[in-house]
Amino acid sequence: MSDDAYQIDIPPSFFAVYTDARRRLSEPLPVVRARYEICEDLANHLVGHAQLQHHTEVPVESEILRRIHAGLRAPEAGVSPAEAAWIIERLAELLDWPFPALDGDTTEAPPRP
């Protein structure tokens, strides 16, 4: 698909997942587009699961996000560690929940504008 025909805007936060230290994409653009669509779909799909967990089993939002992140970090999840973190960030955004510290990081992420 040509650049002109591609209708989905990929946010800079996702491009950062695939950008190297020299600010160049580490994968071809069609791969990044495909991975973005998968990750965005997964984040949207997880909204209902997270809400159900929040209302039935785990009342703490950050704990729900950490548990989902742990599941996404499993090899069979099919996403990279950077994609897993991005999915959780996007999920928190969709739910309007604070983004939690992940993987032993003890600092909370700064609030989104």
C-alpha cells in the first residue's frame, strides 16, 4: 500500500518502539504499520477485560495493568517487550487510568497531557 493510500495515523509513541538511537526505523514501514494495527487492536480488545477485572476481582487499576503486562511479556503473547509496554500505556490511556511503573520500575510515568 502506498503512503498516500494509508489512512491510519501511527502515533509518535509507537514509532518510538521501532526507532533506533539515530532516529531511524529499525523495521520497514509496512512492518511497523502492521505491528501498530495489531498492538492497537489488542489494547482496544483488552479494555473490556481490564474493566471486568476492575469491577469483579482486582479493584486496583495499576495492579490490573501490571498483571496484563506480565501476560503480554510471555513469549506466547506474540509481542515484543517494547510493544507490551506500549500496549499497556495505550490501555491506560483508553481507560483513563494512571500509567503504572512496569518491570520493577518504582517511579510512576508522568501524567499524559
